[in-house]
Amino acid sequence: MRDTVVTVVGAIGRSRTFVRIPDSQCRSPPARPLSDRGLLCRESRQVPQLVTRAAILAAAVMLMSAPGLGLAETREDRADGDANSQANNPLANLRALNFQNFYIGEFTESNENGFQTIVRYARPFSIGDTTWLFRGSVPFRNFPTPPDGEKEFGLGDADAFAALLIDTGDPALSFGIGPQFTFPTATDEDLGSEKWSAGLTNVLFDGRSRVFQYGYLLTYQHSFAGEGSRDDFNVGALQPFAFYQLGEGWYLRSAPIWTYNFENDTYGVPVGAGVGKVITRGNTVLNFFVEPQVSVADDGPGFPEWQIFFSLNLQFR
């Protein structure tokens, strides 16, 4: 009698293949009679079952590890990727505390150097159904002062803005606009403007890519009160920024600030390139970076010829 292949489909859709052989050739206890001409041996169905299970397991592993599907990415990987791409977002909907430092190697039209530390705090808040971001900055300066360039250390003019966060339809794309104010808090007349100023701030941050993020911060302010003997404060500034993620929290960066004084038509345009590292510790994101910058166009005194920008930025999730 010839062997006969029989395929049985179970109730849940699993198929099993058996071989009908004569009784005398069944080397293990028979399962149950199929007919009077032969039995189904348990041994004959073990190999097909193992092959089927192995094929299913291999397909599952390949599916889970497919880069294009991203199924192998863990929840921790996704959280770290989001933290890295949003660590430099000035409109991140998080509380933040920054310690930004500028070592100014040389000022324009001067051989003197200086140092500035800006302590900056930000937090979101709500008004009705709208979401806003408050950001306040207090600078501490060690700058040369006229007429002999003697260094003066003290507090500079504090500033703050409140940006309305516009719903762009994508949480990774941030856009904000709102009022900005500068207050005459300097402890020395040469460390500030001695003016009350107000203006507008506009910020865009595109973090939709986990590899490359970019945007800008645009401000304009004009003085409306203060010391009458001082020049009016009438200044615009544009800070374009770009960040390229290298992996493991490392990234390349560029975030210079271009300034134009409309009162006396002076300006400074630096460029910069630096490197940073993002580290997540629990609910805190630590962002360290250093970025040398050099002026490529300037006119007027008091702008940095070259400087080193380094900082520690903290975000609290």
C-alpha cells in the first residue's frame, strides 16, 4: 500500500500534515484509526509542527526588527529620541532652567574681552483655552567700561517674553508669538540701557525630524521710558538655529544671534558651529554644549569679534 498524505485543519485554523502508513510501520503508539487500511502515527507529525512553529517565530523576529517599521524600537528609545530632538526647542511645553555663558575674546573697535552669564527660566501657563510660554532672563556681566576699559561686574538689564503657542496640528512643530519687555535692572549704567523697552517675539522650531531640527527666534524692541540722556533703545535680533543629531545624545549645532541697532545703524553678524550632548536622568533632560562663534560682518563698537558660547540647559518633564 502506498503512503498517503493527509492534511487536517484544526478549529482555530492550524493545519497539520500526517502520513498514512501501514500498521506494521508505525514505530510509536498510534493516535487514532483513520480507516481500516492504516493509522496516523504521532511521530510522523512532529517534524512538520516544528518546522511550522520555527517559520512563524522567524517571521515574527524579522517583522519586529524591520527598521522601516520601527517595531524593534523600545519605549525608552522613543522617549530618548524625542528628548534629544526637543532639548533645544525654545518653545518646548516644559519647565526649563538655562545657564548660558559667553566668553567674549574681543569686542569690535576694542582689544578688551568680557564675560556674560545669562540665567534663564521658562514655564508654560494657560489663559482660558490658550497655552502660553513665559521666559525670563537675567544677565550677569563682566564688561569693559569707558573711558579706560576698566572691567565692571554686575547685573545687566533683565528681559521677559510671553509667547502664545499656536496649534500647528503637529506637536513637533512649534510656533509662538507674543510681547517682550526689557527692564532697566543694570547695577551700572555701562552694563545696561537705562531704558524701559517693549516689543514683539516670534519663534519657530521644527522638530519633526529626529535627525535635523531648525528654526529661528526673532525679536524687536523699542524703548518707551527711562533715562532721557541715554540713546533710545531700538534693536532687532534674529537667531537662526540648526541641530543635527549624531546619535547617543550627541549633536552638532549652530545658533548665532544677529543684531541690528536701528537707532545708529550698527550691527553684528556672527556665525558659529559647535557640539552638544543630551543626557536624560529620570524626568530631567540635561543639555550640555559649546559653540565657538566669530563675526563675519559688523559695524560699530561693542559687538563680539569672537566668542565662545557654552551652556547647561535643563528641562523638567
